[in-house]
Amino acid sequence: MLFISKLANALRMMILIQSRGKMKCKELAEELEVSERQIKSYKEYLEQAGIFVNSTPGIYGGYEIDKCNSLSYIRLLDNEVSILDMINSQLKYNNDIYKNEFNNIVDKIKAVLNTGEKSDTYMDYFTIQAKCNYDYGFEKKKCNEITRAYTTKRKIKIKYYSLNSGNSERVVHPYGLFNYKSDTYMVAFCEKRLKFIDFKLCRIKDYIVLDEKYIVDRNFNWNEYSKNSIGIYKGEEINIAIKIKQPFATIIREKVWVNNQQISDVDEESILFKAKMRGYEEIKSWILSMGAYVEVIEPERLKNDILSEIEKLRKLY
């Protein structure tokens, strides 16, 4: 999610400089509603992509695109334009909150390059899923404020609705944004719970960026934080072994659920899936989604909990 936001803002910065000429870092920061530090990171991001931004000091100085690297001089191939179109479609159908901004950026780039609406090599991209039922403008503003708080290392006071504990006020230290099943989440250190938690953005009902700063925990590592998690749930690690029949045997083979998974054939119709995983509630939901095509071998606790859920369903119907 942070990558998409950074990409969109870097492209917006490039278009602003090209359309208006030389612009100061402060002017760009105000236009894009980000910090001056972020503008400098966008400059580096563009230069990594081969689009060099000249910086001239002084009263009449500012940022300007190297004329030899102007958009009009960039030779985009048809397949590269197709990639832009495909990413644009993915953002649209994945309910991304920056989909409109990115669409405008792509349109402007194609207009400068005199490229048609679609390349002949482009294939439509669709995602079949439920649309998010919230105010995209408010969610986008939240993302921008969280990004601003992260870059300036300021705490955020939020009013949050939790499925387990209901409404509460918390002070958090933002560390990043990510997308899971078309919803945006913030990973942050919670002063109330004294640990890192994933907060679903649409459940943040109100927020304020505080003046108080936080010290970044340099030991935090996203890969370790999410290691062996099947979804957003964390918690204790458990060793599981499940026997899965067709057609789910093929479906399970097609994905890496966790890096330590082991899959072996039982017979022509079944596989044995073994792994160390975290996220007990998500594991249960995952197994139940396979219905009668899965059998829990271990642990015994998981087997009993699955049977208990099935019994609850049986009583309902």
C-alpha cells in the first residue's frame, strides 16, 4: 500500500514540475499534502526509474525535470504502456483508495506520449469480489494523515472499533500500511496493549495526529512480524497436519500459504499438508471453507474445535 501511494505521488510530482516548470520543495510538499522529506524521497524514487530531477539552490532555484529526461523523451514500449493499463485496472477492481488518482496519472502520461486509450497488447483485468462499503474520501484522508505521521514520527490518537472489545481510544505509533482482502490496514504499536497490532482503517472512526513524537523500534521487522501467519491474525504458532481431497488438493498446491509448508501425496486423490502456522481463528476458517474435503490429523485441539463448529452449524439448521 505504501508502495502504491509513493508511486502515485512521485508521478504526480513529475507531472506538476513538467506542467508548471521549476518548483521549490516546499511548494511541491504543499501541493501534494506531504512533508518536504517525502518530496526528497520521491525525487530519489524517480531517479531510480531513470527520470532525473535537477535541484537548483537559491531564491530562484527549485526542482525541475532534466529536459533530456522529459516525459516526451521517454520511449515507452507498447507492452510497458500495457503494464500501466493493467496496474490501473487492478487498482480499480481491488477497491484501492488511490485508484482515481492513479487513473488520472496514467491518462496524463498517455496524453503526453500521444498514446491511445489502450494498447493492442493490453488485456482487460478483473477481480471478482465485494466492493468496500465506506467513504473513499475519508479513507484516503486517513491514509495521507497516517503517512504524514509516519514520516514525521508523530503519535496518532484514534477512536477504534474492535470486534472483540468494542469502541475504545488508543494512542498508536504507525509503522506501515498494507492491503488484505481488498481492505487497508495499519500496523502500529499500541500504547494500550503494549504490542504491535493490525488496525483495519475503516474501523478507525476518528483520529488526530499528535505533536508528541515516538521513538522507532529498530527491532521491528515486517517479515518476522508476519512470519508463518496465514492471514492478519497472529498469536501462538501451532503445528498442523491436514489431509485434503480433490478438488481442494489441487487448489492448496497452487499457493504458498506459509514458507515452511510441506505437501506430500497420500494417494491419487489426496495430499497431506503440514506446516507451522499462526492465526488460530483464521486457520479454523480456512479448514472449514474446505468442507468435507479436509480431515484434521493434528493437533487434537484443532480437530475438536472444528467438530464443535460443525455441531453448532448442525443445530442451527
